[in-house]
Amino acid sequence: MIVIGFILGTILGSFVKALADRSLGKKSFWGRSYCLSCHHKLAWYDLFPIASYILLRGKCRYCHKKIGIEYLLVEIGMGILVGFLFWQTPFVIARSEATWQSVFQSSILLVDLLSKTFFITILAVLFLTDLKKMLIPDRVIKPAIVIALVSLIVVTIYKVSYLYYSLSQSMVGRLLLPPHSDYFQRHAIAAAQPLMWGIFMGILIGGFFYGLIIITRGKGMGGGDVKLGAFIGLMLGFPQALFALILAFLTGAVFSIGLIIFGKKHFGQTIPFGPFLVLGSLIMLYWGNQIVDWYLKLGS
Ligand SMILES: [Zn+2]
């Protein structure tokens, strides 16, 4: 599973790099990949992540111009991120015949894995664009927010429908449906929690950044951070998104102080905040439950 995750990650890695380059270059997202110096269209055998780069020794097959090492690094980086996600995911192979319940549980697991992979991919694109040009492109973040919201709604409807269906299949279950009991309503509300918290956290974090922009009169934060904050809130929900935000501020502060100490930047100079939001979100994606548990134990 790690190997499958890694390979999928490297493929997504070349997609991430292309998407980041094309958004910064204001080029169309559609159309085949081509060499940036000789504009020769790349053949399918030029598009194998990592392998193509190594076989061609980092040069274009057609004009022999050097291809930046960044392509290789992004592919390997994404391979590691998605490989690690797959490694963390508890894949259970059902030995018994497929029941409604096992089909439901595997489909929820699959959707969760897909949505996390999607989250990592979008974060990686925005990490690159914000780091290079301090830009969070609308062409990436806006569709990402819409996709996140729609998939949360669809998953919620799916969960509630399954709950209704599974209850209606048995005598005892039917007694838990309205008007006999409020069991169904309570569990339906529980199933809708990720959606409701996601929307709430998205508005909260996006609104928080918007407030910062107004207070600081646009120094430090940009409109891109508002949308990225909303996206992270939607995807991570409560309390994970809040922790991601705190981690972003902490790592950002440590990094900025480091830059000032080593004389690379002076106080008040802006550095992009997006990469730290990405970092905080990834930490919460992988270790969110442990961090929240640890924090709760701290308080008790
Ligand atoms: Zn070329």
C-alpha cells in the first residue's frame, strides 16, 4: 500500500508542478505538457515521474536543455506525502462476503482517503506558488473550495441515507425511526458534524484573516490567505483547523525570527504565510488526533 501510495504521489507530483507553473505563468491548465525552453510537446514516455527525469539525466529529450531539479523534488516529495498517508490508513481486507455494512464502511474509508489525497495535492500547489511568487491563485483555490464543500455535502447525504436505510431493514431498527424515537435524528445530526464544523471553521478562519487584513491595512496577509484559510477550515474542521492555524503561526514566527537573526531579512519584511498554513495543515492531517489527545490530556 505504501508503494501504491508513493507511485500515485509521484504522478500527482508532476501534476502539482505543472499546475503551479501554469498558474504562475498565467497559462491554460488544459493541454499536454511541453518543454519550457523548446516548446516541444512531451510524449507519454517523457511523463513517467522520477524515472523520466533520471533516464534523461535531467535534460529535455529534444533540446537537451536542463530541466530544473524542482521537478524531481516535487515528485519525490508528493510520493512521500501520499505514501505516508496510505501507510497510515488502516486497510482492512474483508474476508467475509460483502454486506451492506462492509460496503458502506469501505466506501467511507475510500472517500476519506481520496479527500485527504486531494487536500495534500491542493496544499502542495499553493505551497509552491506562494513560496515562489507570494501568490495563491484563484484558479486553484476557488474550485478547491467548491469541490471540498460539495463533497462534504454529498458524503453527509450518503451517511444519513445509509443510516435510514440500515434502520429500515429490521424490526428493531424501524422502532428507532421517527416518530417512534429520536435516535435517527440524533445520529443524522452526528453524521452532519464534519460538514457543519467545516463550514463554521472555514468562515471563522477566513473571517479572521480578513479581519487581520483590515487591521493591518493589507500588510502581511492577502486575499489568498483568506481563501486558503477558508479551505483549510472546511477540510480539517474543528478542532483540527484551529490547531493547524496555531501551528502555522508558531512555525512562521520561529522561521521569521531565524531569518532576522541570520540577517536574511529585517523586521517588518513580509514572508508568505501560505507555506506555514500548508505545513500546519499537513501536521494536523497526519497527526491531528494524537495532537488533540495530547492537548486534552494537558488540560486535565
Ligand atoms: Zn526542450
